[in-house]
Amino acid sequence: MKRILFVIILITIAFLIIGLMPVKRSKENAIVIVGKVKSVSEGGVKDLVFELENNSTAYYINRGLENGFELEDAKRQFTGKNITLFYADSWTPLAPFGTTSKHISHAIVNDTVVYNEWESFQKHIIPKTQQR
């Protein structure tokens, strides 16, 4: 009985370590998806969420609404536009069959980079609307 408990504890610790490892967010480790933006909304904790036409996955910029984007501006700027999204190719035991949402690490609209996590300088190209 002690052996079984010991093995269960080891397996649990291994799954936690694997599940909590940081995901490599780089161009070399990215999956690219191209589509037309159907809608832009807020989700999670101030995440900027994109839904693409003919695609059931939601793509999000983590804390995007705290870090340079405003929801109404993003809706006007992105809805109906073609977008190229990059997200990390990753697997986790916490979601072994995949998820219905993907963390965006890089985004391009009309040949303009609008979001970038690959380099340490200036993550967001589109500035907040100036206060009047």
C-alpha cells in the first residue's frame, strides 16, 4: 500500500512539474493561423480575445486590455480584417487533449505587427487612444 501511495505521489509531482513548465514563445516554436476576424471581446482577466470566421478556437492576448489595447478601438481596428496569429506549439498534462483557446505571441494585420512577445522591446505597436 505504501508503494502504491509513493508511486501516485511521484506521478502527481511529475505532472505538476511538466504542467507548470513555461512555454517557449518564439518564432521557431510557433504555429501560424491566418483568418478573418469575426469578433473582438474581453475575456479572462483583461484579455483581448479574437474569434475568427470558420474557426472554433478563441485566440487571446493575455492582459491585452491592461497593456496597450482598448476594447472599442480594437473592435474597430480588427473586426472584418485579415489577421495572422502566432501561438506557441505546446502540450500540458493539465489539458492533454488541447484547449479551445490559444495564447497569442505575435499578431500581424495588413503587414503591420500589432502585437509582439518575441522581443523584449515594445510589445504593443498600437497605442491607447489619447485622453481628451
